[in-house]
Amino acid sequence: MFKSTDHPPRDLENAFNTFSEVSERLSDAYHTLERRVATLTAELAAARSERLAQLAEKERLADRLQQLLELLPGGVVVLDGEGRVTDCNPAAREFLGAPLQGEPWPAVVQRVMALPGDPGQPLVLRDGRRLSLVSRPLGAAPGEVLLLQDVSETQALQEALARRSRLSAMGEMMARLAHQIRTPLATSLLYLGHLRRPHCSDAERLKCAAKMSAQLGHLNHTVNDMLMFARGGDDEDEDFLLAGVLDELRTAVEARLAAAGGRLLLANGCDKAVLRGNRNALLGALLNLVDNAIDAAGAGVVVHIQVRRVAGGKVELRLRDNGPGIPAALQGRIFEPFFTTRHQGTGLGLAVARAVVLRHRGTVEVESGVESGTCFVLLFPDAGGERLLAGGTAYAAGEAARQQQATGVV
């Protein structure tokens, strides 16, 4: 019934061989995997060591940066996207006081500043120190970093150097102006001698008195220019309306323009512009520019003054005449002290005007061409007209009184 066969032993042998091959493959795969794990473990350990070294280096750099910030003489203030102080160094706390962190930056400025600041100008603190302010964005993160530096000593040295230069120029001026002073003084003494004659008629006395007055007026103007140039308009600052100064200027030049058969055209597009400085010094500087225009253009002179607001919170004043213009070769020298092309000129009028404009944190340039007239372009920072006008009735009343005194149409 049953037949003998060899298949079962062969199947078992084949199965055993297959199992051995699979076992060898699994063993090889395991050894490969083991070597791969060892390699990855070594790479991971190396990466971890490198990462730890980087973290240690960053911590070292952070500690060094913190030490530098602690020792830095300049103040560092970090603001977030909302303008609040998030961090600062000891120098900043020494400059600005405490508290700082969490405070809005405008509130900090209002608390520590003695005077409203102009863009680009140092901050004047209540204790008299002046701080330069540099702002930089934080990059991708919202906010900015502010760098504060005490420039009080630097500015004091610059002002002392400028004053020394003016005084040195004054020494040179004395020799150059000896004739300018001696001539009207000698002429006045001569006319005074005529007045003392016993038989001098009333008409001669009036004539001599008028000539004496003119000579003494010229002498007084020369002395005033000398003093103004020496000071550079360095008097106590105040806030004043530019419109009020222009009204006074129009009244002051009315008589001389009428004598020359000329006229003044005034177009003020910034009637609420407020400047900070010395009102009388600026008025004197503008008078010098108008006098210069009248002397240059002569009979029939037309002086056109245009005021407008320009970019950067500036107020531009353009003063143009219809004179013969200034040759290009001389335009670079007209603001030099004692440089003049007039026989009776002292060469101080334009130098004084420039010194006063600079004292008001402004700039002055000249645009001129032969037969096309001369235009002086003055730029001043606006001290904040709307805010100052609304700041109190006393200020507004004072300006109103000044404008009522400076009436008249040219």
C-alpha cells in the first residue's frame, strides 16, 4: 500500500540550507547595521561636541559683549517695535536716570531734556550736558538700538575754537578797519568844528548836523557789525515767529527802499513757522542782506523774499534782487570777513549774516549769475510752530504785540 520516497529528507536539507543562508544574510545585515550605528554615534558625538563648543564660544562672546556694554562710555538703549525700552547699559542709565526698562522712549526724552530737540542736533539734558543720538534698526526684528554719547566737552571745545577764530579775525580787522573808523570820526569832528563857529547860520548848522549824523550812523553800523561778528549771534535763545521778524524787516527797510525808488515783495507761505535763536541777531542779518541788495542793484531795486516749508522739517527763505549779480569767480569769497568790492564797505555784512544763520542751526547759500540778479537761500529748522503757538497765551500775546509794533507796507 505504501511507497518509499526520498523527498522528505531532501526538503529538510533544502530548508536547512535556506535557513543557513538567511541567517548569514541577517548576520551580515546586523554587522552592517552595527557598523552604521557606530558611525552615526561617532558623528552624533562629534556634532554634539561641536555644538557644545559653539555654545561655549557664543556664551564667551555674549559675556564679553556684556562686559563691553558695561564698560562702554556711551549709552546703549534698545527699543522694541512699540518704542519702549527693553534693555540699556549703565552709561545710558547714568545719562537718562531710572527707571528706563519698559518706559516709552518719548516719555524718557521729555523727562530728561531741558529744551525741545531738533532732528540731527544733540539732546540738551536738564543738567546741561549734550548727548549725540544715533539710531539703527535691529534688522529683521522690530525695534531699534540707540547710541548716546556725551559731546558736551567736544562742543565746548568747538565753540571755544570758533570764538578764538573770530577773536583772531577781530585782531586782523582792527588794522583793516582803521581807515573805515577814522574817516567818519574825522569827518564828524570837522563838522563839529563848523558847528562851533559863532557866525554859523541855522541852515549851515542843520546841514552839518545831518552830515555828522550820517557819518556817526556809518560808524555805529561798523562797530555793530564788528561786535556781531565777534559774538556770532551767541546770545540767549528764545522761540519767535519768523513772520514777526519779516514784518520788522519790512518796516526797517522802508525808508531806504523809498529813497532808492525800490520796493520789497514779501511772500510768506509759513506764517506759523517758529525759529529758535536770537530774534534781533536774525533781524540784523536779514537787514545786512537787504542792504547788500540795495547797494548792488541801486535805483529801482526790487527785493523779493519768499518763505516756504521744504522737506525735512525745514523752512526755506529765498531773498532775491534784480541787481547785476555776482561773478562766479567771486561767489566763493563773499562770506569771507573783510572781503568787499565796495569802496565804503567793511566786508563784514555777509560774514555777519552767515555767522548768525549758522548760530540758528541753519545754512546759507548764494545763487547768482551776471545780469540775472542774486538770490540768497537760507534754511532753518522749524522749532514746531503749531505746538509752540498752542503752548500758552503769554507767548502768543508777546508775538501779537511785536507784530503790532512792526506795521507798514513797502
